[in-house]
Amino acid sequence: MLLVEDDTEVGKLVQMALTANDYGNEWAHNGSQAETLINSYRPEVILLDLGLPDIDGTVIIQQVREKSVTPIIVISARGEESDKINALDLGADDYLIKPFSVDELLARIRVALRRNRYLRQTTDQQPSATYENGPLRINYDTRTVTLGGEVIHLTAIEYQLLAEFSHNANKVLTHHYLLTKIWGEESTSDTSSLRVAVATLRRKIEPTASSLHFIQTYIGVGYRLVQQ
């Protein structure tokens, strides 16, 4: 576990909680330290503050996503929805606004670790297969997604959402089903995270200049992937 946080009080609190729950951890106090530790320490999860003293945390997100799918949980005082959407668009997996409870942070870490295990297991168990829907293609073996032959870079959550939709094409998947399947039982009321994740996924697979509309919204119920 890598904590990237310049606030000493917050950092001590989080590090104590990680240690108490038997999570090995390292603490980077700025972006430069984070870059070094990400390459040498190879953390299972990155807890990332955006307001670092030397570089913006969003730069760290971009750097990590160029090399790996390591789960990134943003912990930030930036509470605007635009900040959350931007971080998720760049590749963050989750976003927690300060002040936050330690219990909630630990729950989100557990979800991130379970999701990573699930993705590894499904990749190992999935027979060589692809899914095609018009110009959209998913290779389940390599977990790669292309649109018209161009690779689409998805976060772990976005990929898992799309895979779940593709396995259930033309079926309406409820909010509760998707939240339980992807975020876990602790997050069944967190429809805002689901809404933001679906919105960022849509922007990537439904370009604004295109007439493609893969994902339909059923207000108050859930979403459906339409087979073109």
C-alpha cells in the first residue's frame, strides 16, 4: 500500500490505520517521492492526495496509468463533482473526499483489493474469447477494448462495468446489482459513484461526434447495454 499525502496529521492517521489492519505500507510526502516508490515498491493500492506540494496528483494518476492498472483511491479535499470526474477520467478507481472516516477508507481499500483479485481470476478462468458490438470489441483474454480498431484505455472499474454489461447485453442491470457486483455489499447505496463511472465509460465508448449509443439509462432502475 502506498500513501501519497503531504498533510502530516492525515498521513499519520491513515498510516496508523493501515498498520493496525496489517497492510504493509510506505508513505510519500510529495510527488517526487511517490514516483520513486511507485517504481521500486510496486504497491497493491495507491492512496493519493491531489494537492501535493510539487506536482498535482492528477499527474501521478496519468503516470501510473501509462504503466499499470494498480488501483488508485484518491483522498482529496477537492469536493467538486468536476474534480471527481476529472480524476476518474484520468484513471483513478475511487474518490474519497476529506474529511473521511477511517472505516470508510478501509472499506474502499478492501473493495479495491477484491476487485483486483476478481479481475485476475476472471482473466485466468475466461476462455479465449471476444465480444463484438458494432465497432466495439472486447478481448477478455487481454482485457483490452477497442472502438473502430482504436484502443480505449479504461480504468479497472470501467472495464469491469463494460464486461458486466457485455455478458448481459440487452438486459437491464439494476443499480443494486452493479454496485454489489463491482463495489461490494458495503457500497449498495453509493449510486453517485456508479453514475459517475457509467458517465466516464460512456464518454470513452460513445464519442460525442458519433451517433453511437451503447448504454441506455433506466431512470431509478439501472442501465442496459444495447447490442447494435
